[in-house]
Amino acid sequence: MREFIEEICNHYATERNFSGVCMLKIKGETVFEKAYGYANRAFKIKNEIDTSFDTASVTKVFTAVAILQLVEQGQLRLDDKIVNIIDLKGTKIPEDVTIEQLLNHTSGIADDADEEAGEDYAALFIHSPNYVIRECKDFLKNFAYKEPNFKAGSNVRYCNCSFILLGLAIEKMTGMKYQDYIDKSIFEKASMTGTGFFSMDEVNENTAEGYINITGKDGNLIGYKKNIYSYPPIGTADGGAYTTAEDLNKFLVAIQDGTLLNKEYSDILMHPCCNFYEAKEGYEIPGLYKKNGYAFEFFKINDEREPFCIYKDGCNYGVSAMFSYYPENEISLVLLSNQECNVWAMRKEIQLEIYKKYYNQ
């Protein structure tokens, strides 16, 4: 696997704009780890294995763990209605939306930018500055007054802002700011020393800047610009935490060994929790389909109970992240990039090799 992954990474670094870190572990042993490109292009500061990257929506998994911690403690129930937990009077958030539906994207609520419908997230900040959005409550004006997309529980549609509501629920139940609770109850407990909610307008050591591609009329790359005006300057419950490849593996171990959740809720987190599914064509893996869970997403093969792959990805302008785990053979793959790069295609190629080598025998 080492030679195969190095060949893939070298190709993407030289031909397809990959700048970041790739790490593969099998049964806890590091098989491959290497950094590519620059954390700071202006000063030619290279990315390192321990560089912290903006993980975008991978942050949702931290939010899901926090919610399950509160459920485990008896402070919340999965069937609780969100309107009974936080004050949403005057908004268009339906009264029947539950915590579980927010977790698995079946709530039907509107998003701030409906990216599935082609809306541009960065366009939110053309007339309203991004730097005023620093806490979960700051997002409400951009989505809570829109009509829902469908009745809660009747369909599935990825929704960033469902996790904003979950972040507000965490704040309500704990009396702490979302970022502070996650720092204390997840990052510190899991010894994730390179992980945190780092603001883009602060000085943060060993973090990678994000770069948006500039292309010419022919579509070829001609340069880069920073992504500092494309989304809020600090991460909240739907995305934006910075982390390292090794810290994501520490997080996985902390789920598995009971540090963050007991066995019952760890198992719930690591299995699909949604009735809807999507067949995945073009992956060269027979019977492959996708189901949602609580932030994590799952590839399953046919009707096998155990997932083939447990993963969460993330994408913002200038950054992308992919965290995948193949439980049967205890294989974890982390791809973190601070330039616009198709890490999904990278994962697809590596995943097919994993399937051929370890599963299709």
C-alpha cells in the first residue's frame, strides 16, 4: 500500500494541485505519512505532518459526539424537539424537528446557502461581512426564516445549519460557548493537542492558510488567493475546526476505547442511523451504497450490517478534508488539503485499492 499511495499523492501534488497531508494507518501502525505543498505560499513555508488544517465539515462529527455525550448523561434525548430546547419563536423552524433529524440530515430545514441547489456560500458575505459571524447564534438570520425544504423525517438533504441548531442546543444545556465545550469535552479528553477553533484573524502557530485557485480563460491554474473572505473567520458547530492527521486518529481511538462515549453510544455513532440510502455508481465496488448516520456517513456493500467505510468529508473555499475508516481491517485514511483539490477522487482511487487488497479476496 505504501508505494501505491505515494504514487497517487505524488501525482495529485504535481498534476492536480494537492497541497496538504496524507496519512494511512493499519491496525494503529502508520503505513504512510507525508506532507506536500505550502502552509504559507508567500513565504514558502512547507506543510508538515503535524500542520493543523481547516477541516470544514469534518467538524460536524465533533458536534455529533458532543450531542451524544449529553444524551448519554440524560440531559438530552434524540427524540427531543429542538424548539423545546432553544428559543426559535418567530422562525420557520418546524415544531416537529428532532435532535436525531438534525443529526442525520432528515430535518428538512432550509440552509443558509443551499449548495445542493447551486447557491454560492461565499455570496452570503457580499453585503454582510463574514467577520461578524463568530458564534452559532450569528448564523440564525441567514437560514431560520426560510421555508423548510420538506416535512421533517420524510426525506434526506445535507444541511449545514442543522448543526448550528445542535450547537445552540449544546450551549443551552451546558451553559458554555460551543467552542469551549468542544475544547474541554472532546479535544482535551482525546489529547488532540494540534486541534482547536483557530480564528483566521489571529496568529496561530503551525496552521495552514487556505488558498482558492485562480484560473485563466482556458481553465488552467494561473495563481491563488487567500480564502479569508469566503466564510466566517472561526469555526462553529457546522464546520471550521483545525486539526492534524494524527489528531483525527486520536479522535477515532477515543471513540473506540470509551474515552468520549460509552459503548452504546459509540456503536450508535459508528453505524448508519437513517432509512434513506443512495446507490454509488462508478466506484467499481459491487453493491456499494451510501447511508447517513449522526454526522458520519457510511459506505455499505449489499446488506452487510457492518459498514465497509465510515467517513466524513469537508469542503470550503480553499480547503478540503477527508477522514475515512475501514473497520473490518482497522484501516484509517486521512487527506487534508489547504488548496482546492479533489480529495474525493484521491480517496476513491485509494479506497478501490484497499477494497481489492483487503476485501475482494
